[in-house]
Amino acid sequence: MTSTLNADSTISVFVTRSVGALATGLPDSITTAIVDLYEDGNLLFNIPYASFGNYTYNYHPVIGRSYKVTVSAPGFDESIEATTSIPAPPQVDTFSYALVPITNNQQWSSTALEGSVTINDPSGENYYMIQAVDNYTDTFANEEYPSVLYLTTDDPLIGNSQQYSASLLFTDFSFNGIAYTIRFNSESYWGAIGTNHLTYKVYSLSKESYLYLISLQNYYNNKDNPFSEPVQVYSNVSSQMGILGAVSKWEVQIF
């Protein structure tokens, strides 16, 4: 079971068979599961099967409430479940950006994107992700193709994006309860303004989502290194692999 609940989106739960760590193929999806959603301990509804292993329902989770998803299926002895809560959106005080031309002895040129965001962090444990999404519009096919740009930062409290994740993942451990400004750069940007649209997103993550994304990032960074210790990907699903997480976001389209 894999799902990330978002107050801005409808419910979607992906259900497959579990596979071993050495498996090379994709897991088989389960189309006959019974998927139930609970809100603050009360059963809301059964989530029907849609397609390709996804169970969907036109319902938006509510910020601040707790959700549990249970899954059972014919032919399986155990049911599985997981719980998470929808975090409040990040409190973004200020955001700024600049387009910076880059040249290399006139051999080539591109544009870098420099940005900063000030988060007014509430007290308590909070988890964040910053993401830059470039949406290219193919005017001939009338299709939009999003891609996530790699972000870097010189801030030692934040840390850079990694091989698997292009986003910045961090906690408020070092700035709990105060306003804090994060400065970051996007990779060289080749998009054409007018055809491309760039959106910056700041997410508040549930603890489960943060631990899952960090462990998944570390897993992919270390999996081909024979000298590194194996990394266990975090799961909050009972007795199985998977994740039920939650996010809320603030976003701005800069062009």
C-alpha cells in the first residue's frame, strides 16, 4: 500500500503485492482489495478500484484530522493498515527569486535560478520539502510535461538534494519556532519563458512522509556502493512494505 494524502487532492491508494528486496520486476497490482478510509477513528467510506492498482475517491482530506487506511483482499490472510495526519500548510512569509545568466567563455550560455524563502515555523516538530517544477507546454500536441529541477543550497542546516530526490528535504530541528530563511539555487535552466512555466512549491510533510522520503533517498544513494551499510526504507504500514503519508503545500508560479 502506498498513498500520500493531500488536502488539495482527492484520495488515491496504490495497492500491490509485496515483493522481496532482490526482485527485479514490478509488483503485481491487486484489483479486488477492500480499501476503507477512517477519519478520526470513524469509517468514512470504502475506496473503489479505479485502474492500474489505484483505488480512488473524490474526497479531500481535512487539515488537522487523522486518517487510517485499511486494506484486505481475497486470498490474503492478513489485512494491513496505516495512520497519518494532515499537516497545516507551511507559513511562508516571503519568497524571492532571480534569473542569473551563465556563460562559459562564450561557448554556451544558460540561466540559473536563485531563490529564497522565509518560513515562519510553528513550535513543535515540523518537516518540510522545497521543490522547483518546470512545466513545458507542447503547443503542437497541447500537452504539458512537468519535470523537477535539482536544487542546491549552501545552508548547512538544510543539505542538498540527492541523486534520487531533486528536492530539498529538512526538519525544523535547528530553527524550531522561529522565522528562518532558506536560500537555494536551481540547476542551469534551459526553458523558454512563455513556453515553460516554473513553479516553486514548499511542502509541510507528515513525519511519516519525511521519514519515508529520507530513507528512500538514502537507499538509492547507497544501493550501488559495496562499502555502505544497507538502508531500510521506512514504512508505517503494519506487517508490510509501504507508506501512508500526508502533505500540505504552498506554491507560487514565477512565470
